[in-house]
Amino acid sequence: MQTRIETGILGATGMVGQHFIKFLQGNPWFDLKWLGASDRSAGKKYRDAMTWHLPGGTPDSVADITVDECKPGNAPRLLFSAMDASVATDIERAFAQAGHVVVSNSRNHRMERDVPLLVPEINPDHLKLVPGQQRLRGWTGQIVTNPNCSTIVLTMGLAPLKQFGITKVIVTTLQAISGAGYPGVASMDIVGNVVPFIGMEEEKMEMETQKIMGEFRGDHIEPLAAKVSAHCNRVAVVDGHTVTVSVELASKPSLADLRNAIENFTGVPQQRQLPSAPPKPVIYMEEANRPQPRKDAERERGMAAFVGRLRACPVLDYKFVALGHNTIRGAAGAAVLNAELMHSEGMLD
Ligand code: NAP
């Protein structure tokens, strides 16, 4: 764990690319050396190739890096991908074929049978799909993905309850505008308003949740046999996706059993003290009016999920609220934690 691993970003000039750059600052394992984007940006200094949208200005460590085209050749073996979804499929595959480890935030490969959709606290064993992926596709590299930004908040809220047999989930989201990238939703559509539709978001939440919480079965993941129904809404919040959840549980645990399960929930990233792992992945808040995005999303470097208001549900068994930072735990931070888990498994050697 002593030698720093050189890394790069596919789609470094975009919104998620900038979040990767910011999140990787000071990472003790990964050394950001290479930035890739489209041919519109290639050949320019990073500072000239994009407009920096995050607080604090363009970090000095990347400002003078010359942006490269997203073609295998010069990039380090480990790449984080924040590529536009319209081009990510072929470009990520080309890099994996050329021997790169592509840790992707894009949606393109998440639901492929041999691609891990990883949340290190929930399904670290899904990395066992990788040897089969390499065998089947003839790749020396690999693709590993992280979930959609609202799915990760839901699954972290559900993860402590999995032991009680989740059979039905109804989730309603209140999703921040930063999840729509830049410039995102027009101000006239979102200020003082709620938009009750986010394209393909409900389908993604339903399918991804079943895969993430499913079981590794040799060459595929057996999805969690729970019905999941999602209602997705965009609200006038800058950062932090909130989800309200009702859940049916087969073993009919008591409220105290659930609270105990949430309090004691931990995972491999915590046991191995991975650099980006929050000390507690799920934090229960006692206050009746918490968690709230403005007050809680940034806590724990944006890497924890906050749960509150756990109570009986008159339709299913229990209901609660969960919150997570959509561009950190829901995007860049999720992918970096995935790569840290992979390094701790010896997969980046
Ligand atoms: P974005 O701001 O539009 O950035 C897209 C990036 O892809 C830019 O670096 C762009 O480079 C690059 N790109 C576009 N066409 C390319 C090509 N032909 N070859 C190589 N690079 C190309 O998008 P974003 O909001 O960061 O989202 C990136 C990905 O993350 C998407 O798949 C999105 O669905 C996913 N995601 C986004 C969020 C979010 O909060 N925004 C959250 C979760 C997941 P140029 O600057 O040179 O055009």
C-alpha cells in the first residue's frame, strides 16, 4: 500500500470529472496524472479546456496537464470514467480491452451480466464477476461500475435491513439539481418548483437496487427477489438526494431490531480502513426533522448515508428517510472507494 498508483480520468472536463479531481486531492493511494476528454478539449491545458464549476478554483495539480484524447495509448492503467453516456460504451470497452482498469460512474455498463455494480459496504463479493468478464470478453483490463446517485442512497439505507428479508420497497426521491450536471435544469423550471419526472431514473433505481442487493452466483448476480417501486422528483436543492422509503420485511423484526441493525451496520471498507471510507457508513439521526440536505449532506466528506424517522408503516412494515451526497457518495467518491476496495483485494497490482 506504500507506492502510489498513477491514475487518470476519462471525461475529466465535465461536471463529474471535476468532482473526481476534487475528491482525489490528497488521496494517499492514487496519484492523478492523466486527463482525457473529447477532441474538442484534447491538446489544451486543462485550465483552458473547461470552466471550473466547483468551489475553490481549478486545483494547481491539474491546471497545466495537457488534456489527451480518450484513446488507449498514453493513459495509466487505472482510469476513473466520467464520460458522457452517449460515448461511454465503446470508449470504456476499448480501454478495458487494452488492459485498463476502468472504474466507471457512467450508466452504460451497470446492468451487464458480468459487470460488478459495486457498493463496497454492501456487495464487495460482486467483484468476483471480474475474472469471468475478462475470460468471456478476452480483456486483460476490466470495467467495474458504481450505481446511480439516488440508488446508492436507497441501497445504503436498505443494506442494514437486508438480513430481515426485504420483500417490497416503495421509494420517493427528492433529488438535488447538481445530479443533472451543468447547466442542468433551467432555473425557470426548478426555482420554487418540483419536477416529478427524471428520465429513466425510476427504472434505474428499481433494477440497480435488485442487482446491488442480489447474490453472486458464479457467473452472474441473482437479483434480490423484492419488488421495488420508485417515484423520482427533482427539487430545488443544490446537493444531496433525499429518499423516503417504505419497506416490507419477511421476518417481521421489531423496531428495536431495526435500530440495532442500523447502529451496528459496517462493511469491508471500514474493517480495512480504506482511505475514503467513512468510519460509519450509515448514521442514524434521532432528531425528528433530520437528515436534511443542507445540514447533513457534506458531513463525513459526503461519504456516509444518513437515516432518520424510522417508524411503523401502516401499508408496508416500516418507513424511514435517507440522505446522501449525490455527486460524492453518488458519483466520484463512490468510484474512488470502489478502486480502493479493488486495490485492497490486490486487483490493481
Ligand atoms: P458532462 O459535464 O457533459 O461531461 C461529459 C464529459 O465527457 C466531458 O469531459 C466531455 O469532454 C466528455 N466527452 C464527451 N464526448 C466525448 C467524446 N466523444 N470522447 C471523449 N470524451 C467525451 O457530463 P457529467 O454531468 O459530468 O456526467 C458524466 C457522466 O456521469 C454521465 O454518464 C452521467 O450520466 C454520469 N453521472 C452524472 C452525475 C452528475 O451529477 N452530473 C451523477 C451521476 C452520474 P469535452 O468537455 O471535451 O466535451
